[in-house]
Amino acid sequence: MSNHFTGLSLGAPLGDQRLDLCDLYAFQSPTDSARTVLILNANPNADALHPDAIYRLNLDNDGDCLANMAISYVFSAPRDGGRQTFSVFMATGDEARSAEAVGQQVVTDAEVSFGTRANRVTAGPYTFFAGSRSDAFFFDFDGIKNLFDTTGGRNFTAPHLGGRSPWTGVDSNTEANVFSMVVELPTSELRANPEIRIWGRCSVRRDGRLVHADRAGHPSVSSFFNTDDTKEEYNASEPVNDRDRWTDQFVHLMGHTGNYTREEAIAAIDADRILPDMLVYDPSKPAQYPNGRVFTDDVINHRLSFLSAGDIPPTGLAPHTDLLNEFPYLGNPHPKAN
């Protein structure tokens, strides 16, 4: 849930957990070096997704920060004791820039997986999955709450620096589940030159209008760089405008959290390539954040070190051990507490 808490007052976007994009991953398939895995996780309740929403992976392969390929997931209303189906649309070129679920419908009414049996759906060279899985993200939430002053709509923008370590040593996510959307495809389909940029988008139809509720690119950027005053605008905004709209805000925050000068902050932003807020992935190189992202990347330590210029100590947590070496790669969902 590195992209969690992107709604107001550390809540869900538009007050609805189903619209919450939690994590974005991109890595080489461990079973076939010629294939790439893209995963967009949502809804930390790991139950049905919103039937009036579009969950999308956007891919830019020519560096203009606009989508050249879009993979859109849409879901039926839950029925028959919670069962749900999903469909997938794939668009390329100018069509990929539409906010709607457009393009070729490659999956139609496939079964969502809510148990331990993962329903693989194959469509030509693509393999899809949608359903509840074990959450791979590891973090010390109580330690995060010790570290930050979250009063007054500050969210995670005001850390208490110096003094004793805030960390408890307890991973808050060892029994957590998440709703996962997984696609595995031939790397050649990405047309990386030599890299691609990826971002997730969740949009929901309200009163006949499609509203952008959340977006996910770099882990924890949306959560750690925005207050309640800017979150909803940030969630609805487009990466192509990020440099112009958000650079000054990021620089200002980094001056407080890491004593960065303006020049130092911009250099750090450019080194990690966090603006525009799209995950960068060069498939010719091993995936490890900030080149793509894998389940073992400690993205919280990375982000806190970035914000504080190395002043915040690491949490000491380890990656989860229930990961799979085969599709859909995230572990089986944990039993829900009674």
C-alpha cells in the first residue's frame, strides 16, 4: 500500500476504498526473460472493485508523457454472494489517451478470484488475473505515525527529525490482502526505446461524468508530497503537466524535510525521476526501484531517505516470504479475520 492514504485526512480517494490504488509494479517475468509483468493493486479491503470505475495501466514509450498503450479493467456489479467478473480493453496510439475503457476487448466477463485458486485468463500473447492476493508491501505503520505530525491535514509531509528512532520493528502488513490486477505480456509489445513510463489511473463515473479519483506512479510520492489542500487536485491531474504544476511544491517540502536548497532538490527529483510521477522501467536492465519495481524493494526506506537527505534511519524490516515464482506472483490471500 505504498500509494495508500491518498484521500483526505489519510483516508481513501473520494472516501471509497474501492477507488484506492495501492501499488504499481513492473518487472521481468521470472519464468520467461522475454516477458514483462505489470501489476496494479487497489482496494486494501481486497473485496469487489467499483462497478462504475475504470482501472487503467497507462504506458508511454516515446517520452512525451502521454499514453501510447492503455490497459483498462472494468468490473461487473457483485452478485451471487459476492461473485464478480472483469473485462479488459487494450488501446494503442491516440485511442490510448481516451479516459474511457476503449480499444480491443481482449477479456470478457472473466471470473474474479477471491480465494486461493488464481484464475488465469489467456488472450493471445497476454495473461491476465484479477482478484484478492497477499499484499507484498512491507512497512511499519506505527513507526510512520510516530515519525510524522499528521494533524491539520498535513498527512505525511511533516516528519519529526532527530531524536530517538520512531521504528517499532513490526511489519503492519504481514496479514494484509489487496485486490490485484496482473498482466504478463511479451516485452516486445512495450516497444521500449529503451524504456517506458507507466502510471496507474482509477476513474469513476459520477452523475454521468468520469472523475479521476486516484493515480499511482512512483511509490509513496502522492502520499508523502501532498497535504489535504492539494491531494484531490494531484490525484486528478495528468503526468504531462507534473513538472510545471508540482515542482515548486516538491522543492518547498524538501527544503523543510531535508534542508535541500532549490538546486539540490531539483537535482534529487531529476536523479530519481519522480516528476513526472510515472514509474520508469528499462526492461533491458534488472528491475529494482527506481528502475521498475519488484516486491522486495524497500520503497519506504528509499522515500524517507530521499525526503530527509539520509537523516531518517531505515526501518529494518524484511520483504514478505509468501511470494510466488509463478503467475500471478503475489501470494495467496490471507484468511479474513472473523
